[in-house]
Amino acid sequence: MISNPEFLREGMAINDFMNPTRIVVGGSDQATISSVVELYQVIDSPVITCDVQTAEMSKYASNVFLATRVSFMNEIALLCDECDVDVVKVAEIVGLDPRCGKNYLNAGLGWGGSCLPKDVQALIHIGKSHRVPMSMVRVVQRINQRQPFLIIKKLRKLIGSLAEKRIGILGLSYKPEVSDMREACSIRVISLLEKSDCLVYAYDPIAMEEAVKIMPKVTYCEDAYKVASESDALILVTEWEEFKELDLKKLASLMNHPVMIDSRNLYNPEEVIQAGFLYDCIGRGISKEKKSTAVHGAEIQIG
């Protein structure tokens, strides 16, 4: 038996396979290990051989470490919001330290997909089986589970009661450039909205066919502007490139109340506010004074 874990990003699998950062081959028989290593001889990459258990643990540890980085920055973001500090700048500064690196330091709605959630849960289970509490990994998981509730809390502060409000969702897949809905953060956010008796409208460039199987009560729209039309608030969930190009003033003009929660820190806050939105995001230190803006001639009160 050989353990040959893959370290491929969804949407980048071919590139990652042809240009791996490392190749790990675990086994108990050296001849068998050598046979598998030989398959990779045309690929220029460090090759590490070990036993099966070490190879398997390296896969879990790698993914859980990435999840830890995201959850750590989301915890920092919580503090940044209270201290009027911009977590995006903090992440930029931290990322320039070669000991830290810049990847997986984006504060936001949290991590999803097919790998990180199951590997975090698997490492907790393995720890429990061996009577190791895995306390830090459990906290990483809890922080991620908290993020959708944080978004709903921010939304309630901006618009009050959510009952019978029309809420637009921009982006559904767990990350941009894929249609994968497995453990997507949009599922948890929309579930909380539906429990609050909201009417949910949504758009995603390619994931709606998968999303409708999971969330049949949602009204799916042909573009972001249709989502915004007559909505009481927008929540940006997935940071698709096309959302960067939206006409924010047009978007605001279509809404009943131009309110936006940017859960991925996609936009420049000043630009969104100047476009007429009552705006909030994740850990960017936007004060109440900046959030409060005249909308359709009336002042929206922040709770």
C-alpha cells in the first residue's frame, strides 16, 4: 500500500499537478515506493518518502494549517472592527514577513469546499480516537462556524428586523471560478436568512444549477442587477471577478434600501459609500459615522 496525497487546488488542478511544491510518497516497502517515485521523474519537484501514516498526516496538517490561517485572520478582524483598524492592511503587512507569507490571510466569511471542512473534522476525530483534544483545531472550526452569524448580526444592525425583507446574495459557490457548492458559506448564510423569514434572491455566474438542488426556495436571477432590484440589502458572498466591475451607483439606484454587506472585503469602502450605499464589511474599522449615509433623502439608522 502506498499513500500519495495530492495537494491540488480546485480550479487549478492541472497546473498544481504539473508544478507541485512537493511530492509525498508513503509506504512500508522501499521497492514499491521507488516504483511510484519513478512515475514522477519528469516533474521537477522535491520528493519526500516516508511511511504511510506520515504521508497521510501531512495532508491533514497542510489543509488544517490553511484553515487555521483564515480563522486566525477572522479573529483579528473581529478586533479590528472594534479598534477602527483595517484588517486588509494588517494582512498585507503580516504577509510581507517571509516567516508568515501572504496566502490564506484574507478575512471574510470563512472557508468551505470539499477539503478544508472535512480535513478539520477528520483531524479532530483522529485526535479524539487517540485521546488528544486538538483544542486549537476545534477553535479554528468554531471561528469558521461563527462567521455567517456575524454577517447576519451586521445586517440586523443596518436594517433592523429581517422579517419579510428582500435580501440579495451575490455569489454562491464556495470560492470564485468554480461551481462547487460543497460546504459553501452561502448555504449557511441563506439558511439563517430563511429562518428569519427573509425573501432571498441570488446570482452566481456558474453555480446556480448546483445551488438550486440545495436551496430550492431561493429565487435565482440572471445577473447582479436583477438581484439588486427592489432589494432591501445585498450580501456579497463569493468574490467573483465580475462583481468588481459592477456599476455600484446603478446597483444602489435599483434597491429599496441601498445596503451592502461585503463579506469578502472585495470593494474599496469609500467607493461603495460614495456610490450611495450603507456599507459594512469584515474587520476594516468602518466607524458608525462612515456607515451612516443619506439614502433616498432619508437617514437609515444603525441599531
